[in-house]
Amino acid sequence: MINALKTFAFFGCSLTSRYRQGLCKSFNSQAKKLNVNMVYFNALGKIGEKNTEDGEREADLIDYIDIDRFDGIIYDGEGYNAKGAALRVIDKLKHAKCPVVSISSHVDGFHNIDFEDASGIRSLIEHFTDVHGHTRIGFMSGFLTHHDARLRLAEFRAVMKEKGLPEDGAGVFEGDFWFHKGEEAADFFLSQPERPQSIVCANDYMAIAIISAFKLRGIRVPEDIAVSGYDGTIEGRQYVPHITTATREREYIAGKAMDLLYRLSCGEEDNNDYIVCPRTIITQSCGCQKVDHKAELQNINDIYKDIRLFGYCLNDAEAAMLKLSKVDRLCDLEAAFRECATNFGDYSSFFLFMQTDREGNLSCTDDFVTPDNRFRPVIWIDTKNEYDRTDADCARPLPIPATDSDIPHFFYIMSTYCSERMFGYALIEMKDDDIFNDFYNIFILDLSVTIDRLWKNDRINKLYEEQKKLYENQRVLSISDELTGMLNRRGFDHFSRKALRSLKDRTTVCTMVIDMDGLKFINDEYGHNEGDFSIRIASNIIMDCCTSDEICGRTGGDEFYVFAADYSQEKLERFTSDLETQLEKYNAGINRPYKVELSWGSCLAETDSKGDIDSLLRISDERMYEQKMAKPNRRTR
């Protein structure tokens, strides 16, 4: 474990969203008070606007997390937007031996801190009816397949009915929980028989969208139509007019959840589900507050500062992409990270762990076969020299660096993956209580793309080596004699002519033609197996005699050629003497009904790189034939 303190895990998605950034900071603040470590498992989920995408392999990390190592678990299921992701996490956490607290969605079997969503909608509607006296109130819902959208619309209708007003008020428009439906919504409400006095939106983003559309149509907010949002976002506080809304109290949620989890981890019994009620924030979009122009000027300056910082960070992200594109070895990743990791916040440590298989092969190599429940660090950046790497270097299940420190640590873990496999995970610790910004997500994706490229390059290189080896084998086979292992006629021609072309000056070369005596007799009397055996013996003897860079080959059934550049009479005599000695020695020691005997002829000639080997071989062949014909009893051999 990290250290001797209790360690709580947090499972969530999109932790860099505006709401969850503050949520993480709130949990870290509570963790400090309780003196416990936090390990956040963050997923990106579905990302993109016009072209959404989610990583199919991202959720695979959940299978390798040992949840029994934690003293307690927080589950934030609201952020999971990829199909099946939330159910996969819930199924994993239901096997936990430690207590699990769900903070955003009710899960049977968990301890729950439920958000009383309906009361926030009620308070906003009652504010318009009771304080402003409005009777014509419209409602802009999120997409109605979403649970929160259906709940908030049901509460709107219930309150309107209680007030003796039409259930659908001045009209109900189905939005998207985002900014894309503002124009349609504005036209819808302005086309009603009676213009709404106010519109309650199911979140702040849609409130901003419809107010922006009203402005383009000359409709003043709040003077002509009042608008409220929901969720209490930072964007809602920055937009002018500031959005009247209802918000979840992150500090309260974090405090309640951490207190409950700590007590449960200490063995206390508490089977209660807790309710968190939203706080209504009454500001400018309903008309209760006036715009403070001096404050708004500062607000504009702050936004401009954020935009300028965003531009710097974007440039750094672009530079990081180019830097990582140059990495062609796994060992260079750490240096690239140190140089590029400049735009997502100050960090104190970063570790990249790669999955291994049973043979210890890393998942970014083509040798990787069957995933094992073990990971090994390939990047280790520990700016405080606080963690023990010795243990981590030995591949083991999902390691978290160990330290003797007695202060709480906050780690964030994200999967590194491509479309085909999960490579491992990145673990980062920030210098303060804040989580990293969105540019870290981009960096992790860039890192994953780089690892994917290294893996595919490794696969290509190995395929190339295999093809090269196969080609070499085929080439060797094409110039080699299968029976003897010597060069065949093609091989002999290739290498002898290459040796001849390499001559720089006129020099003495030698050719020899060697022929077996009585091979047909051996084949006829003792069979072709014996004939093949005798050919191999002859070839071995000839190759053993090639001690002065001679090139030899079997060029026919029982015929062998020899070529040597830069040769001499002395070398030729040594060769033929060795040939006679080897034959005599073999025939004296073998228990065979026949002898292996050879005839040969040679030619020494002075030539240059343009010489004609074939003419020299013809001379050698004639001399070989003369020797063969001069042998007594040659027909019976």
C-alpha cells in the first residue's frame, strides 16, 4: 500500500469537467482532515462534440484493480457516459469487501448519498410564482431518455399542478443538456400563443444557450423573459446575466461521504441513506440582482486571462504532439514526458506502468501474448525522491508507489490504451489539492498513440526480420545443393564470378574440376542411398581441403568445381595432396564394399577482372578426363 494511512478509492468519469474538478478538490480537502490517502480512477468516457468517440479498451483497466487493497470506495456514477461502463464498474465494486458509498446515483447494495434533485426545480419554480408572480412559465428539458431530465420535468409538472397552473405551463421543449438547442428553443417559446414570463431550464448550459438566442432576437433577459438554470456551474456564474440556478454543495457532499466512509471503515454500523438538498442561487437572470458593471469588467478580464492561458496551453499541447511523434524507442518516453509535461498543472510525481504477459513481455511489444495481472514501470518521475522503485520494478498487480511518508497522498490513475489493447495506466500526483486540467487528458491520449505506434513499429520490424530471414533462407536454398550443403551450380557461378570481378590487378587464379569415379557402379550395386552417401563423403573431403579461400560447389550429379583467386602452384599442390590424403584416410577407415575415389584436373592462369572462368573450367575438365581415363580398371570402379 502507499503508506500506513487508510486509503480510499474514487471511481468516476470526466473528472476534469468544471463540476468534478471542484468535487475532487473538496474530497482532497476532507481527506486531509481525516488523514487518509485518495486514489482516483478516472475515465474519459465518450468525448467529442460533432464526432463522439470512446475508447473500447479504456474500461479494461477495471478488471485488474484489486479493490480489496482499499479501506473504502467512493463511486460517482453520474459521469459515466459510455455504454455499459457504469454497469461494469458497479459489478466490480459489488465484490468489494470494504464499504462503498455512491454519491450521485442510487445503487442498491451500496451506501448512498442521494441528491434530492426535485427540490431544486421546485424552489426555482416557486421563486418565479411566489416572488415574481409569474403564471406563464416554460420548461426547457434535457433529452428525455436521461433519468435526470425525466425527473426534473415530472417535478415541474407537479409544482405547476399544485399552483393551479397548466402542467406544461407555457410549453415544454426537449433540449440536449448542452448549447446546441438554444435557437430552436427560443423560436419555440416565442411562437407560443402567449409569451412566457419565465423559463426554467434543466441545466445552466441550456439556460445560457437560450438567453444567447433571445439576445439575437431582441428579447431582453430578465426584463422581457426571466430564465433560470440548474447545477450551479462556473459558466453560469461568468455569463452575463449571471444564471439564477440551484447547485449541489460539493463541500457538503464530500464531507458527508468521507465522514460516512471513514466511520464505516473503522467498523461502525450505519445503514442510513443520506439526502443532499440543492441550494438555490438567486442572481441576475431572474431579475433579482442588477448587473454590477465594475464587477463584470473584472469578470471579463479574468475570462480573457483564462483564454490567453488556454492559448498557451494549446500551443504546448501541439508541441507535445510533435515531440512525441519523434519518439521511436520506449526508453525515450520519459525524457519526452519531462520536456512536454508543462501545460496541465504542477505535478510532483508521474509513473507510467505497462502491462506484462506471463513471459514478462511488455504490452507495447509484438512478443506480448496473454495479458497477466502484472505491471512494470517504464516512466518513473519522482521529483521528491519519495517512492521506492525497487519493489515496483518487479512486475506485480497494479502497483501504487510505496512511501514511508505519514501525510496523505492523492493519486490519479488513467488507462493507456488503443483500439486493440490496453497497454497499462498512468499515475500522477499533483503538487496541490487541485486535479490536473483537460490538457492532461490530451497528453495521455498522445502518450497512448505513441505507445501504439511503438507497438506497431515493433510488429513491422519483426515481420520485416522474419521476411528477411525467410528471404535469406530462400536465397541460400536457391544457391545451395540440398544433398551436400555445398554451393550448387548457380551459387558457384555467382560467387566465383564475384571473386573474379573483385580483382584489381592481373593475378594468378585457379580452377579445378573434380569428378567421382564409379558412382554409377555404387548406385547400381548398392542402391541410390549409398550413392548419395558417397557423394556427401566426397563433398565433405573437398570442403575440408579448401583452406586458402577456395570456392567449391557441386555442379552436377558427381561433378564438383573449385575456383580460387590469388592462387599459386604451391597452394594447388597442397590442395591436391590434402585431397589424396583425405581420400586414403577415409577409405582405410570405413567398412564399405566400395571406395570413394575422385579424379581431378586443374588450370592455373594469369587473368584480370574481365577473365573467362568458363574457358579455364573447360581446360580443367579436359585434364580431369585425362586423369580418369588413365586409371586402370576404370570401368569397374
